[in-house]
Amino acid sequence: MKIVREALAGTMESSDLMVKIAPSGGDLEVVIHSEVIKQFGDQIRQVVHTTLREMQVWQGLVIIEDKGALDCVIRARLQSAVLRAADETEIDWGKLQ
């Protein structure tokens, strides 16, 4: 999916996260800020990169402000933000976890 506009998804509440996505002329850049990065940083990065790869997002800026969200919440918020930022209105949910 091509990122064509800025978009947000999520909250800054405990056990949630805020995802900000913006178009970028270069490669995909992912910035993660998390209260639990020392304990779960590798898992958070894996979920984020896997979700973006499954949604075929190859360019853009993704900023994540995590407050201890579970993997399923990370995926859901990221998918929502990508759909809002993309030039597409439908997604093949069968291709995603």
C-alpha cells in the first residue's frame, strides 16, 4: 500500500499505543518509543515490521508511541493507521495474521 497522507490511530492510554504515519520520498522508516522497550523491544519491532510487510508498505515514516500494548493491539492500531493513510479503501484480511 502506498502512504499518501498523514494518519493516526490509537491513544496514549496505558496498555495502548499511538501510531503516526506520514508519506516519505525515501525508504520505510520506523521509529519506536516505548516504556517497555528494554523488555519487549525485539518483539515490538518484529510485530511492527511483519505487519507492515504483510500490508506491503515499503515507504513512509511510521512513529510509534507505545504504552505497553499487547501484540494484537499493536497489529490492530498499525493496520488502522495504514488504511487511513493509504489510497485504498479495502484490504484482503485473509493475507494478514
